[in-house]
Amino acid sequence: MSQSWPIIAAMLVAGFAVTYVWRVLAVIAVGAADPESEVLLWVRAVATALVAALVMRILFHPTGMLADTHLWTRLAAMAAGIAVFFLARRSADIGLAAAIVLFVVLQTI
Amino acid sequence: MRQPTPDDGPGAAADAAPARPRYDWSALPHGARGAVSVAGLVMALSFTGFGAFAHAVEFPLPAALATIPLIWALPGQVVFVDLWQNGAAVAVIAIAVSLTAVRLLPMSVLVLSGARLPGARRLPEFVLAHFIALTLWVLSNTGLERIERRRRLPWLIGAALTLMVAMAGFTTAGYLIADRLPPVLAATMVFFTPAFFMLSLFAGARWRFDYAAIGLGAALGPAAALVAPEWDLLIAGLVGGTAAFLLLRPRRRGLIK
């Protein structure tokens, strides 16, 4: 526990505050602003691209146990999940299940 | 607590004024039951994976659990843990985590506009806002319309509190069993997180520029990592997102529900 306190102290600033500020801005915005503004669409696009980049970073430069798998296993499973998502009429649950199943199968064979 | 002002119109200051709209907090336990859902199950698997990930990079469990109430958004939690263990400066971590949280702004605006009671006290909105992340957004998209308006915000807070407590349990479980899991299963738990993020992006995509943003972000991220490893997410997000927005944004208004 003792080694956690410095981390949690840093987390109050570099985790909590910097995350909550966006949620507070949303409360202020929803009371005053136009939720259809172009600025929000741009923010949405940037956020989407950023999370997609985060996914690719985890796939290309994984840490821990995921690092022991092959890059092609990770990419193929992800691609299969996306393909099945569309085949299953945009079902994220089925796409996710397909990605996981293929990931396990590719590792096992 | 706002006092009535002249803006409230004639009679608003008198005690004969119509009662200010109030939230119906009896919906809290109903929300707790609403948390038991497919979205909640997916979240549980992701947080089990997060626990296994924290264990794999030797991040202490109490600090991993603290990310749940403090950050409450898995991408931010993963980025925090990853950068901290890589020895990044606190300022760098703050910028990176904040960038992953930007997406919470439009998401929160959408959830709040569906759940808030216009004219009621605004403090509960600041409470609900802290709980808004991907799963709560999914829950509000799928279940909110069937709920009476004044019960919606308490319902969501009840669901979120339940999820928060449950995720602490799943994270602990993932952390503790990470060692004992067969390697295939352990790697699969970690793989769950990026797979869930990516499919949630596709599930949430509504317009062409959403798909373009996913594709450009995914393509630019690894490229930017070669050039500027600490800024890859920022570069990919700003360049990819802005390009997608400029090229393909919807031209007409009234597109956001």
C-alpha cells in the first residue's frame, strides 16, 4: 500500500482532475450551448481518431502477457472482429466474441 | 441553491409558484439492477483484463483500484498505468490522460441532455457527469427512453455506482488470477481491452467521418509513434480527426439526436 500513495497523489492531478474537467465542461455546455455545433463534431472526430490510435498502440507495442503473442495474431483477430461486426449487422457483442475466439484459436494452434 | 430571480417570470418567487422540478431518487436501486446487462458483462471482462494488465506491468493493486473511482474511463486508466510504469513525467501523463478523456465531452453532453431535468437543481448533473463513460453511454442509449424523465438521472447514477463497485471486484480478480491463468487465457484477457475499444468505436460510429476518423487514427498512430513516441496519440488524434472532420463532416444540421 505504501508504494501506492505517491501514485494516487499524482493520479488526483494527472488522472482525476484532467478527466473530470471534460465532464464538467459537458455539464456547462449542455445547459447553455448547442449540442449540434460543429465544434462538437470536430471534438468527436479527434477523440475517435485518438482512441483508434490508442488501440493500435496496444496492438503494436503491447506490454505484459500480450507481448508474448504474435503481432499477426493480434491484428488478424482484431480485423476478424471488425469484419464479423459488420456481417452481424453492426453487433459489437458478436464482433467482440469473434475477435476473442479467433485470438484464442490462433494462439492455440 | 439558486434563489428565484425576476427571470423566472411572474409568480415564480411566490410560494404559489409551481414546484421546481425534482429528481425522483427512488429510481437509484432500479438503476443498480439495470447495471446487470450485456454492456456490464463486457465491461466486467475488460476490467478483469485491466487487472491482469496492471499485474503484468507490476503496477500496485491499490493504485490500480484507485484509477476506478478517480478516472473511471478505461483508456485513461490504461494510459495512466502504462505511462507511469514507463517512468513518464507527471505532466506528460496528465496531457495524455486528458487527451483520452476529450471524447468524454461530447459523450457526456449526449448522456446529460437525455437524462437531465431542465429547471431542476444542477448539482446532480455534476455528480452524474463524473460517472459518464462508454458503458454508461451505451446504457443510456439503450434503456433511458423507457424511464420517466425525473427518474433518469438517479437511475444512471445507481447503475454507475453499482458498476464502479463491481469493477473494483473484477479488477482485483484479474490482478490476482493473472499469475495462475494459462498464458493463452491471460493474453486473451489483456487483448479484450483494445478489442472492446475498437468495436465500441465502430458501434458508436454514425457518419462517414466517424469511420474516416477511426481509419486515419489507426493508420497515423503507429506512424506517429515512429517519429514522436510520446506524442503519437495527440498527433494521430488531432491530424486524423481534423482531416476526417474537414473532409467528411455532415453539412446539414439536425443530425445529432
